[in-house]
Amino acid sequence: MTANRDTHFDPIRFRHHLHRYPELSLNEQKTASEITDQLLKFGLTPKTNIGGHGLLVEIKSRNPGPTTLLRADFDALPISETAQHDHASRHHGCMHACGHDGHTVSLLTVANRLSQHPPASGRVILLFQPAEEIGQGAKMMLKDPRMQDLQPDYVFAYHNLPGHPLGSVVIKSGVFACASIGVKITLTGKTSHAAKPEKGRSPAPAVARIMDYLHQMPEAFEEAFSLVTLVHVKVGNEGFGTAPGRADVMATIRSDDNYALEHMKKSLQNFAKKQAESYQLGMNIDWIEPFSATVNDPIATDMVIKTANSLNYPVITPTEPMRWSEDMGEFLQQAPGALFCLGSGVDHPELHNPDYDFPDALIGRASRLFLTLIKQLHG
Ligand SMILES: [Zn+2]
Ligand SMILES: [Zn+2]
């Protein structure tokens, strides 16, 4: 390989650096260029600006063999960090509260090792994905023509998971993480004097019915696991003199089945439309941040479990899918593979919490698991 290889890569230092300077989804320009620079220091040549700030690097053997794609995400969240540690976020109102800094550094550690010890056969693709939190990054990357000829045989990724023993592997075959979508329903009527509400058209009764419908939706769709969370409601403005003329209702809908989610969407749309009509309101419905269900291939799941066993990592098989969503589901619609979790510690702060910080001890564990998996697939 090239002479400028970085033999002094310090994964924890790099992780802390990324943590200090987080960037929101679709704005990860600096993070992408830091990852690129690091790959170049390893003597690797990444392809950059794939579907936005995405990038990937291929490490090939001369011998024919399978193609394995490993994916990490690198965007942060609009949350203010409360921790006081030395690597706390320097970007106000933005933090790596989901551990994507750790996922990225785990994959860079794999890149460093493979740059020195390439696979004996086939090809390993290390893919760094932006904009996971808003469900856009995977789709944007997959649309890029440069992704078309990659055709991986297997795709793998991991997410850290608080509430489970540090380094334990949580994985199941079939649906691993739910499909989800956000909905914003805007109802427009006419404001009026609060003393003469009959002169206006208040959206309040329609809002009450829609809220009730959202609450009852999971019971009505019991063919699949489903969950509806009302996240925001606004009716009119604060003021005792005016009856409201506008309302917003926002909710998140989840299901372990893509078709069930579609069914729920249609029913909600029809119900809201009927309410708008009967109360003579204008209605607009926006669907935001759609995620497909993440479905794990049984053979790929088995490979991860066997690899974990060979490393003496405890394996936990959940009976139900994770309620959250992950846009790794998009890659898993293109090729068989698996998303698994690595426990972040039983008492570790939850994902998306302001006191969360990725546990550094997972970097070595994750990269070892990936490298062992690659050894098994590529020799
Ligand atoms: Zn997240
Ligand atoms: Zn995440």
C-alpha cells in the first residue's frame, strides 16, 4: 500500500473530536471531509459526495469472491448536550446523541486494519452515510449512479443500544426495527370573536376527533405490531378573546410491517378528510421522515450470531422488533444482510437523551466483530 499510511490512528481521540463538532443531518460537510482525510491517511481512496455528503471506499482482493458492504452513519441531532466532559459538543443545540460518532470510528478502525491486511478474496465496501436521523441518507446514496454497480452480496451495520450489557449482541432474523412515518395534519377554518364562535369555523372539534382516532388506531390495526404517538397539537393562539381558526396535529406512526403502515396512513388520511369536510375546514396532510422496516436476512443473521459466539460476545435475541426505525432498512431492501445492536451498558443514558455519550469501549468490540465477519466471508 502507499507510504503515507497513518499508523498512529487513535480511534478514541478521533471519536472525541467528532463528538466535539457534531453536524446536523444534510449539513455534515466537515464530518464527511474529516472521514475522507482519515481514509486517505490510511492509504485508501474514497469516493466522495455520493448522494450528498455520503462516501465509500472499496478494498479489493485480486482473487474473486463475494462483495460485503459495511455501513456506518455520521449525522448528529438538534439536542443540547448537558454533559460537562472535555469532548462535549462545541456546537450549541447540536450533539451526537445517537452515537453515530462511535459507529463511524468503528468503521474507520476496520478501514485502518483492512488497509494493512486486505481481504484474501472478493471486495469489502465501507460506506459512511449521512442524514440517517431524518430517514433520507440511505435513499439519497442509493439513488447515486455510482452505487448501481456495487451489487453487494451482503450488507451489515450496527447500532449501539443502551439498556443492554456492554458489548452484548442484540439481533433477530426478520423484522428488526419498525417502519415509521411522521404526519402533520393542518386544519384551517376561520377565527372569530370568542363571544361569537358561531361566526367562525373552529377546527377544535375535528382536532378532538382526530386525536381520539390516533389513540385508537393501534387497536384497530392488530394484524401487525403498531404504535401511534401524538407528538404535538396546536389549536389557535393563546388569547381568551379569539376562537381558533387553525390547528396542527402531529403524530408518529410505527409498525413492524410496511404494508400495515401504508394501510394505517390511508385510514388516517380518509378519517381526517371526513372530519375536515363535516366541519367545513381546509385540510393539508404532510408525511414526513418515512422509514421502511429493517428486515434481517436469516443467513446473514446467523453469520453475525456465529461470529459473536466465536468472540464470546453474549447474544440476545429479542422476541419483538425494536420500536425505533433505522434507514439501514433501505440497504436491506437491496441486498441480504443484517442490522444488529451492541449493548451500550445496562445503565447507560438512552439514545437521543441530552446526557448520552457513545461508550468508547464499544469501538474495539464492534470493529473486532466486523473484522472477524470479514475474515469468515473473505478469508
Ligand atoms: Zn437516532
Ligand atoms: Zn442512530
